[in-house]
Amino acid sequence: MDIGKILIYLGIALIALGTVFIIINKIFPIGNLPGDLHWQWGQTKVYFPVVSCLAVSVIATVLINLFFKR
């Protein structure tokens, strides 16, 4: 398989994954959960999604263990 086909397939997979994330974000607002840290100093904004990262990590761990269980 040449690199061009790999890049096309990777691009299609990223578009599909992005679409899934957009749909999921409308149903479950990941990134705006209680516990996510927001700071603002003048025009500077800092955002650190602590709880969102933990939620995605737990969900991914459970799914990986379900699908790849030996």
C-alpha cells in the first residue's frame, strides 16, 4: 500500500471521528463539566479540563477492556 492511500484513509477516519465527537458533544457536554478549571487574567484565558480528561480516560479504559479482553 502506498503512502497516498494511507493518508486518504487516515483523513476519512479523522473526518468520521470528528463527526462522532460533534454529535457526542451535543448529547454529553464534555469540556464543560464541573471540576474543569477556568482562569482569566485580562485578555488571557487558561482552560484545564481535569474532570473531562478523567471521564474520557475512564470511558476509554472500560471500552478497551471490554473489546480486547482475552
